[in-house]
Amino acid sequence: MLSKKTRYSILAMVKLAKEYNKGPVLISSISETELIPKKFLESILLELKRNGFVNSKKGKGGGYYLIKSPDQINLADMLRLFEGAIALLPCAAYKYYESCGHCKDEQTCGIRSVIKEIRDETVRMMKGFSLADIINRENDLLKNK
Amino acid sequence: MLSKKTRYSILAMVKLAKEYNKGPVLISSISETELIPKKFLESILLELKRNGFVNSKKGKGGGYYLIKSPDQINLADMLRLFEGAIALLPCAAYKYYESCGHCKDEQTCGIRSVIKEIRDETVRMMKGFSLADIINRENDLLKNK
DNA sequence: TAATAGTCTACTTAATCGATAGATTTAATA
DNA sequence: TATTAAATCTATCGATTAAGTAGACTATTA
């Protein structure tokens, strides 16, 4: 299950994607519409900024905004930031690889092998979902209602 | 990432699967070959027993053994025991459903919709991997080495 | 009945999660 | 230039969970 931090970051990013190219969005505006504790959201947005997802403008008329276009940001990127590895085991991860410290030979470990297979498919799916896809999905669901 | 508890339980179950129909296996034997702290392993096996995965025999010649055959126990079942929901969001879970408390209308929430899609595929994959599959995989990897 | 092996209760310790408070810096505008 | 609006930084906090340990107890069987 995703942490609140990750959930909040996704909610915030989708919100910013909806306001893409419409100027900066206030923290307090995101906080209110998405029901996220303001102070907590501040720290999340700051981290998103440090990692190149968003940018901000200080002072009057300031706020946060997406740097890249909504179809250039996918779920896999966002999850990795706050959750770390996508794989279920460290020995099956690429970007966050670590030995599990249990099996004698990683190359022939059956557990690792199947977990890797799951990981590969999960990453493939997550990369296939961008912020733009999520917004389109929402519009489709509204239409067919 | 899976908790140590879950990892240890998978290691222990695979071990028991390898010894299926060969009589009870000692906690200390599992602890030693799989490098799992004994006391911690005790509590894990107890929980696996309470949940119908294994059974035990006390006294001399005792130990733990699988109840069901290794091809009848899959990854999804095992993960759910110690990790809870497989879905990344509570609103996308079946067996552990909870409202997320953020969107106005769950039926048209784009985030939930894509997370559900990922969940469905993940569960499908996990159900496809049994303890027997993991052991077969290991044998295949050894053969092709 | 002695030895063996699982079971139960109760801790402990460290890390992480979720969140808040308050002071500071930056920028726009009146 | 003073005022105000925003983001930023530092620091801390309480609650929960993860990981693991200790030790007494119970059941089995040779």
C-alpha cells in the first residue's frame, strides 16, 4: 500500500496537471481541494521541486506548477520518489538493487526470478500511465456515466 | 517492498514445500538454512499455522509441515497474510477495501481507475505463481547454468 | 520421566510515518 | 519603499509499526 506522502503527491501532481500552463497554483488551493494537510503538503511539494517534477514562484501571485508536460510524467517516476524501489524484493530491483542476504546463489534463486517477472510487468504498466492518461481516464469515466 | 516478516514467511514456505511429504521440519533447521532469526521465525510459523497454511507437531520428532500441496499455495495468498491488500490504494482493493477520503466520486476517479488496473494484473500474476512453480523455476535455472 | 520441540505472554528498541510550529526569505504591488 | 502574500527552512513531536528477544509453559514421545 502506498504511503500518504505518495498518495498526496499523486493527488497534487494530478491537480497541477489539470492547471498546466495556467500559471502557478497556491499550496493552500491544492490543500483545500484535495483535502491534504497544508504543512504536510508544503514539505511534499518541496521534495517534488528538489527532484525536478515541479517548480515554484515565491511572493504574491506565486505558487507551484509542473515543469514537464503531463504526458511526460508517469506513475513509475512518481512512485520511485517516495516509495523507493518498485520491486517487492531488493534483489529484484534495478534502480535500488541490494542483495537479499538469504539465498546462496542469486542467479538461480526461484523466488527472485518470479519476483523479477512481477516487477518487470509492474514497471511496464506504471510507465504506461502518465498524468495526462489519468486525466483522460477521468474524463472518459465522466462521459460514460 | 515486502517486510522482513513476509520475506521470511516465503523463504520458510518454500523450504517446507521442498520437504513436502517428508515429515515435520524443525524450526531450528529452517532458521539455520534460511538464515532467519529463530525466535522471529517461531512467531511467523505460528501465524502461518493459525491461518491454515501449515501444521505442526510438538515433542521429539516434531516440527512444521505444509498442509496443502505446494501447487495449491500461491504468492497472492501468502502476501495478503502479512502485507494486507495487494492494491496500492485502499479504494482499489477488493479484500481490504476502504474509501480513500479524497476524491468526490470514486466511480469517476482517474487515479483509482488506473491503480485498479495495475492491481488486477498484479493479482493475476501472483495467483499464477505457486510454491511448486518457484521450486520448478529454481530447478530450471540450475539446469541451464 | 527426561528430553525435545512447539506455544504463549510480555517486552524492548529503533525506525518510520504523519504532521505541526514558527521564523525567514523572496517577490509583487500599491 | 512599505506592505503583503507566498514559498522556504529548521526543528521538533507523538504515534505507530517493524524487528527482534526473553523466559516460562505445554505437549509429545522415546
